[in-house]
Amino acid sequence: MKWLRSGLRRDICVIVASEGTPTAQECKAALESRYDERIEPKTFYGALETLTDTGHLAKTADGIHDRYELTGAGERALHDHYAWVTETLD
């Protein structure tokens, strides 16, 4: 699966799955806290756009902010990746 080639895209999906429907800025802040370093906006927003373009995330407007949530395809891909990691490490 092409989306798995990027750890950032994968981690964005993890954050969205755990946070519910975060804004882009909330998601970026959570990742920067996890990575303990700043993520370039161009890099972050490019990954976010790719995930929405490929159907792994859905974007909805909430006032002046966009909120993101996993789609069925995104949830399946994340669970498939988790199963692969679990199987490989066991």
C-alpha cells in the first residue's frame, strides 16, 4: 500500500484515530510533541493532503477549521499495518 511508504502519513492516521476528529493544527501539534521536533508545514500539509486524496482521511469544515477523521479505507489500512507489525514482531 502506497500510503505506508511514509511514516509521517502512517503516524497522522494514528493520531487521527486516537484523537477522534482533530483539526490539522491539533494533529500537527500532537505529532511534534511525539517526535519532539518541529515538522515543516509544507511536509505536514502535503502528507495530510495525500491522505485525503487517497481516501484514507475525510475532511469536514468546522467553522474556520477543517477536521479530519479516518475513513473505512484508512481504518482498514491502519489495522492491516498493525496486524503486520504485531505478526512480524511476535
